[in-house]
Amino acid sequence: MRTEIAPNILTVDDDPHVLRSLRAALESHGYRVRAATSGAIALEACTAERPDVVLLDLALPGMDGVEVCRRLRDWSRVPILVLSARVHEQQKVQALDAGAEIIVAQGTEAGGHGGSRGTLPLVPALVDLMARRAPQAMVVAAGGIADGRGLAAALALGAEGVLVGTRFYATVESLGHDKAKARILATSGDATVRTTVFDTVRGYRWPDGITGRALRNDFTARWHSREPELAAELEDEKLRYQAAAARGDVDTVVVFAGECTDLIDDVPPAGEIVARLVREAERALAVATGCVV
């Protein structure tokens, strides 16, 4: 009997937290996952392992994601999904021209890193851009989507699918800490904040204008909007932060989560979430169709 080999996916991002989350989500669905933290490592991995799909961040240290696209397209037709916090139109155009085939339109409501554009206006703007510049490309919506109503809205805006993060953080298969999952269930979108303090204390530097949306906690209460003071005490704060991370102290460590936390009240299996999304979207689209006269 022939055994099918699971698709091999290369994830490219300089943030290990993002890579761990992607690996957990993808491996839970049977995919093989290889991670790369820079453009150079990504190109080496593509040469050696020939992945079936590349999930690529644009904001990489050294060689950026656009250049990775260009170099890959010199010899490979592997599908490239751009998963990036960069939201400026010109940057998306550059990625398309370099060979990207799927663009994630991530609004500021999303958990984790991103810019300042909201999902609702960003998605149709990028859909229109793709129609003009690269009609073969696919747009996937992200940011604030946690149930079938969000999926239905994204489809109505012209997206061909959605990328859901925070909702899948609170699932059985997620490798997130149980305390982090409990905090997501207990909070609301008002209890999130876009900040740079967690990047500073963890030693990450993102491009100007890119912040990370996370749950508010004691660390943000102390340091958010006081970044110069944090920088002055960084060495001591790094040690405190690392100790807190080791014991799972969510009052100190970052829990990246989007504004959709109001919509999350359980920790089910991931497969159940997928079924719910489809069922709820079908119902929402049917109701919306009846409202159009």
C-alpha cells in the first residue's frame, strides 16, 4: 500500500514566536514544517528541500522578503504566500512583481504585528489592486476574524479566504500556555493594545510604524508609552521577563491576541472551529442575501 507524503511547508519569519505558532497549527493538520529565520536561510532550505509552499514574511533582517521572492522565481515556481505586517500598497506591488501569488490583507485588529489600516477598508483595496496588477493572485483577509460572520464579511469584501489566528490560539491543539488561553477567554478587545514594549524587552526590532497587538498586562501598564525608560533599564528587565516567561507568568509576558477576543469563550478542537466557521458563514450569507432588496 502506497503511503502518501505530507506536503512540506517552509515558514520564513524572524520572530520565533510566529514560527512556533505556525508550526503548531500546520503540524496539527499533518503538514511537514521547516522554519527559516532569514532570507538567506530560506533560500538554502528551498534549494535543499524543495518545499511545496513557502509562507514568507516581507520584513526580514538583511535580505528582505521581496528579494527572496525574486531570487526564488529565478529557478522555482513554488507557491509563495506573503504573510506580512507591511500594509503599504507599494510593498504589496513589489511582492507581486517578485512572484508572490497569495497576499494576506491583515488589518490592525489582528493580534501580533501589523500596521494601522483597518481590515474593513484594507481588504477591498487590496482586492482591487490585485485585479489591476495580478488577477491571478489570491487575497486572504486577516484581522479581527473569529467566527463565521467574519468569514462571510471577508468573502463579501472580495477576499477568497481568511487567515485566523487568535481563535485558533484558544484550541486544544494550540501550543499556547493554558494560562494564556484562559486569559484570552476572560478578556475583551478593549483589553488589547498595540505596543512595542514586548519587542524591546525580547530584543526584536521591527520597521518603523509596525507594532504588536497583545493583551494588556502588568508589563504594559508599567512600560507602554514609557519606551525610553524601558530602554534605560533594559538589561534588568530582560532578566525579569525571561524568568516570567519560564514560569508562564501572563501578567508579565506577551500574549499576542486580536480585538476578536470578545467572540471567544471556549477551547475546542481546531477541527470544530473550522466546521463552525463554515456553518456560521453560510447562515450569515443567507441572511444577508435576504436583506438586499
